[in-house]
Amino acid sequence: MPKPQQEVGDLFVTEEQILIKLLPSNKSASKRIEWFSEGVVTDHNSAAKDIASLVGKLTGKTRLVRGLTLMTDLGADFDTAKSGLHKAVEKAGYDILN
């Protein structure tokens, strides 16, 4: 069995969906969500479950993702730590790269 390729994921969150893009493979997937409202994660368990399942769908057996870069549609000055996104990503089992 070949050694898994390590990748980095970009996690983009809006109030309606999450998008994950893996690099260097350029694989991506999105999912509709209801747990991010007015810049705050309202349900950390659902958020962690959605993040983990979406990354798992993309990685399969040949890719390994350990860290995610967090972004939102709320701009560069938005604090993702205060929003609860950091907690949701850590709960899903990934490191935060920004």
C-alpha cells in the first residue's frame, strides 16, 4: 500500500455552506450548513461532524490532511477564533494553520 500523500486544506465558511479545497491535489467539495449564523458557530458538534465528513470524503486512502486554513466571507479582519470556528476544527481533529 502506498504511503498517503500529505495535503493542506482550505476551509471556507459562509452562513449557507462550507467549502474545502485540498492542496496540492486541488480536490474540493462543499456542503450546505445551518450551524454558522451572524459570524458565530451555533452548534460545535454539528460543525465538527460536517467538517470531518467533508474532509474524509475528499481524502480517501491516498491522502492525509492534518491542518486547515480557515477563511470566511466576512473579510480579512474577521476573527475566526472568536467565532468558534477554531473550536469546531479542533473538535473535528485537525490543526489550524492560520
